[in-house]
Amino acid sequence: MTHPRAISSLAVLLATTIAACSSSKAVGNGSAASSPILERHALDLDADSVPDSILVFRGDSSAGGAASRIELRLSRARTRVLEDSTRYDPAPEEFNGFGNLLTSHLVYAADFYRAGRLLFLFGGKTGCCQQSLTIYRAGTHGPEKYFHDPELFIDRSPVPQPNKIALLAGRKLSEGLAPPSSEYVSAVTYAPVIVYRLEEVPRIDSAATRALTREELGGFAGFAYRTDVAALRRRNGSKLLWNLRERRPMP
């Protein structure tokens, strides 16, 4: 699979003050390294102002993934195990983790305007860069699933800011193709960059999706992944979409 080039991230947000009710620590080296618990965190996830425990269990050699299980011990909503993935890996480099309330590369939690407190988890990595993304939203009954994509390459990380809706942008991984002529240096299947607005529920921002896809791929051919359209790049860096069936550029 072809690893698409990520868009430059937004400017680094001003340092976020971690709420007094949240804390985190990773299990240290030495004797603690043999513990099944890789990380321990404390953060209110059921809206009662009491810190809840987040336990990240270490993975083993039987399967990939740095972590095998994430368990929540909630003061109000009892204990539960998150079941969106059988394995977890750190967030990809393209995900900047602005404003993370936890000191962790495996779990990202932040407070967003309108969306509230969200918990991001990336599944075990397959191949060079294929990972799932699941987002949970904290509430009175504990975190509830807010968003899931079994395969998402991150193009733009969300930035929590007061009175401003955060955006998350990503796409499916493209397949490499043979360029139609020596004029082009690369060709991949069409995978639009979908932009989500993180509100009470995630919503696709149609205008931003069109604009970002044109910027990244040189055109827009819909919101779905397509194998009959290729994104081409010339030697001078210019980009365009190519109709594979008709063997011509797309308007």
C-alpha cells in the first residue's frame, strides 16, 4: 500500500492546563516492567468529578500491538473493558495529540468544544501504517462509542480550543498503480480526505472535504474510495485525477 503524504498540522496549541482531577503515569522499568499493566491513568470519564482508573494492559508475543486490553474502573458506571480492538498501538506520527490530558502515546483524551471529553484509541498496526481509530465520548454512563473507522490514515489532528469546533481529517490508504505515462512519477487509487467536525456527534464537513481533497490529490471525485480513478503526480509536483476506464484526465 502507498503511504499518502500527510498535510502539515495546525500550529501547536498553547500549553493546556491539566485539570486537577486528572493524572497519569506509565509503569516504570525494572521490576515493574514484568507487571501486566503497561500504563495507569486517572481521569473522570463518567461526569461525577471523581477520577476514574484507566488501566492499559501490556501486549505479549502471541500477537502484534503494544497493549492487549484497556480496562476502565469507573466510580459511577462500574468496571468495563473497551472492546473496539483486540490490540492497541501508539498513535501514528501524523497524530499530534494536542492537549492530551494523559501522559500517554496509547491513549489520547481531551476536552473539545461541543463534543465534550473524548477518548481516542488506535488499533494494532498492520503493515506499514494501517490502523483503526475508535473515539469514545465520556458521559454519565461512562464512555460511549462516538466514532469508529477500521482503517484511517490521519491527515489532520484535532486541536481542542475554546469556542471553536475541532476538525479531524483522514482517509483510507491508497493502492499503488502504474502511471499512465513517463510524465507522471506516481499513481494511486482515489482516496478522498474526509474532514469531520467533532460536535455532539461527528459530522462530515462537505466543503472542507472537497477543498482538502483537491489540495492533496489535485481534484475531487466524490466522498467514497474509488478504484476506477487514480491520483497522479507529475515530476514538477502538480497533481490531477485520472479516469482509468476512459484513460484521460478528469474535469
